[in-house]
Amino acid sequence: MAGKSVVTAPYSKMTDAILSLLEKEGYIKSFSKVGKKLIKTVDIELAYDENNSPKITDVYRVSKLSKRVYTPAKDIKPVRNGYGTLVISTPKGILNQTEAKKQNVGGEVLFKIW
């Protein structure tokens, strides 16, 4: 929303899995790991369309530290009538709603993005 082209975040394996999913979905252009040993960060290049508006318009965090939200595969619904993506942490890794439905696996609902 600030109009920045590159954002920096702390690195973890989960962040890496989420960013690779968002890159595959087209919400970010690319990301790269920076740093060694203990201090690692990720530089994320955000994606913009031809009108210079960001591809990510909003993010809604579903599962929080105070309230974890889990869903079975049969209860997974599309986000924003198919215009958004639901990111789920499953035993088979970080998946979006279509992959989780296809593999018939549920898990913790992390966030919705559109």
C-alpha cells in the first residue's frame, strides 16, 4: 500500500515456502535470501500491474496466536469468488486452496490474500 517496490522481512523456512507460493500465484515478482548464519533476511520484490497498482490489495490473517483456525479439506471454500487465495499449512507443506482441495488435505488456515 505504501508503493514500495522492495520489502525486507526476516527469513525462515516457513517464510520461504509462503513466498514461493505467492510468487507462483503472481502476487510477488521475486524474492531472494540475504545474509548468512544467524542474521538472514528476505528481499521481496512486489508485483504491480500496468496501471501501477499493486497486485496485493488486502491480506486478512485468519489463524493467530490467540486463536488457531483449522479446516478439513471438505470445508475449503474459494476466497472472493475465486479472485483471492487461501493459504493453508498442511502436512504436505504450504498450499493454496485449490491444491489442498485437489490433494484432499486440510490444515491450519494462515491467511487470505487478494
